[in-house]
Amino acid sequence: MAERRGKRAVIISNIKSDSIEQAIFILRSSSAEPTAAAVGRGIVEEAQEIINNYINTIEMPEAAERSVRSRRFAAVLAVLAFILSAAAAAVCLLLD
């Protein structure tokens, strides 16, 4: 009689991400079964590393782009404030 085994999965919650709520990893079946505690720690660490790599490659560049845009916007505002201040000073000098 053949033995049928189901797939094993690990669900990671509480991920520090704006777009990921949970991650579900389907585990490969292996012929050699190490102890459950050793597998559990190793699997969770590997899953967390995969999640962190995803966040760093997908989410961080988007946040960096937003940061660049806001710095660019602040620079434009600073230039405009300088020009308006210079214009106001010129008007004051002309009126004296």
C-alpha cells in the first residue's frame, strides 16, 4: 500500500512591510527528515531572508524614489522662495 503525504507549508505573519501581510511557503519534500526543531528554525530563517530580499528589491526602491521626488520638490520650493525674496527686496529698493 502506498503512503501519501501532504505538502508542508510555513506561514509567516507580522512582516514589517507596507504591502505584504502574510507569506506562505510550500516546502519541498525531502527523503532525509532532520529533527523538527532544526528544520523549523532553518525554514523560518530562510523564509524571512527571502521576504527581506523581496522588500529590499521591490519596496525600498519605491520609497527611495518618493524620497528623491520630495527632495527635488523641496529644492524647487527653495529656489522659488529665493526668487520671490529677491523680487520683494528689489521692489522695496525701487519704492525708497
